[in-house]
Amino acid sequence: MTYPTAFSIELGETITASLANRLSFTGELKDSRAFICDGDDDCNAPLTCANFKTTKNERKNNPYFTEGARKANNHSESCSYLVKKSNSSNTNKETSSQVKQSKKLKLILGKDGFKKPQPRKQTHNTLSPQSNSSLTATYSVNSNGDKERKYSKSHVKTLRTLVEVFQSGEYDLDNTKLETLDSLSLNELFHSLDTPSTLSYQFRVYFGQAKIFEKDPDKPYYIVEFTKAHNYSNPTENGDIEDYPSFAVSKYQIHKNYPWSKQYINSTDTFTCFVSWFPTTNKGKKKTFINFEKVTPENYLFQK
Ligand SMILES: [Zn+2]
């Protein structure tokens, strides 16, 4: 059996196999066996990422998760993969997207969206290393002194992973609900700014084509501006306004995290921008504008 996503022990969140492949080259992931099933909070079935550190030319198939040689059936009773598997033996074969239909994703958000990832804890207890060394790092000891093998499946902790899930084609976007955020579906959470819409003070992942420019060489920030105008319904303040949503980003962060974006600065070329935040309105000198105020670097993402 193959699995499109798995919980990465090294990252502490659920990721797709294609992201695991990419992160193997950045060094953020080191062990192709440091994955467990994400079919259920209680399921800890070990999984291996096949074609973990391979380039397109080196492999026949795209990366995927599998039990590999570890055939033992370690899934929990309530694991959604097991449930689906036993159902599907009576009916036709199901696609991976159907498997994911009933799934709920949990986003780990602070009141201001995604938080800065904490440095990952290395072995933090005195347990002797297990034979499966990839799992020892997250073993902990419970109050009875027993080692606990239960992982908290925090699912999605970063905007990068959320975008990856959204773009992977492995989730049913209308039926995959978010456990946080009032059970919105992925399609409800992601709000396209490429077609005119009405915005309000709501946390969503806003995305679309944007450009970046320097407003003032003496200031430490650039402005990112989406290319389509939107309305903001603002009955109490200034009435409805229309504007191109924008936000400020630190020059330092952009140079560090998106060196490729250099050629876009002050150019009319656009790139895809995601921002997980609250749109609001602000009064400038000449007009009222729509912006995302004080966005932290964890809450925006650029894609070429
Ligand atoms: Zn499982």
C-alpha cells in the first residue's frame, strides 16, 4: 500500500512525499524512515519514503510513502487507511484523493496565524536508543515512567506545508475540512486574489499574482502588492473602498529567504504570493487602502 502523505518525525508535521523529497536535498530531512502514518492521531505505523533523495532523472516513480520492508500491520484500529482499505476490498479501487476525503487537518495557529517554528528537540530523555533509531528522538516518558509512543499529530504547523497540501492534488479541496477554523474546507480557506472579490477582517490564506517594489530606499521594507483590485466592506469607518491589497515585508528577510526575487523588485513581473493573515483598511495621506498589517515572515510565501 502507498500513502500520499505521512507525519514526519523530523519536522513534527504532516507532509507530502514530494515535499519530503525536496527537504531531503536541503538537509532538513535526513532519514527516509522517520515517518509514521497520519491516518489517525493514534496510528503510529512506521512508513518509509520511497525515492526519498532522488532527482527526477534518477527515478521511475515519484516519491511516495510505503510500509516498505516493514510489512507488519501496525495501523491503529481507527486508522482511516485501514477503514478505507477494508471497505474498498468490497467495492472498486479507490483513489488516494478519495482516501483523503474524510480527513480533517488540524492547523497549529497562534492568534496571529502561523508561528515561528521551534527548534526541533533532539533526544530529550534518558531512554536507551531503540532498535529503530529514527523513532527515538520523539519518545517521551509519561507520568507513570513508561515510555510513550503516542505522537501528537499536530498536522500542519507551517504555511509552507499548508500550501503544499493545497497544491499537491492529493486532497479533496471541498471535502477536506480544517479542524481549526470552524471546519472550513481547504477551498474555503484559500481565497484567490486573482479575481475581484469582497474582503473583510477574516483570517484566510490569500493568494495570487503580486509584484514587489521599494517605496523608499531609506526604509527597511519593500511593498508586496497584489495585481487585482478588491472591495473591502467597511460600513462603520469609511464605507466600501476599492484597492489593491498590499503588505510590507522586511528587506532583510526577502534577501535572505527569496534571493531569486531580486529580479522582481521594482519590475512589473509578477510571482505567486500567499499570505495567511487578516486584511484590514488604513488611512493613508491621500486615500484609504487595503493592507495586511504587520505580517510575520512565517505568514507569507513567495513562489516563482
Ligand atoms: Zn495508519
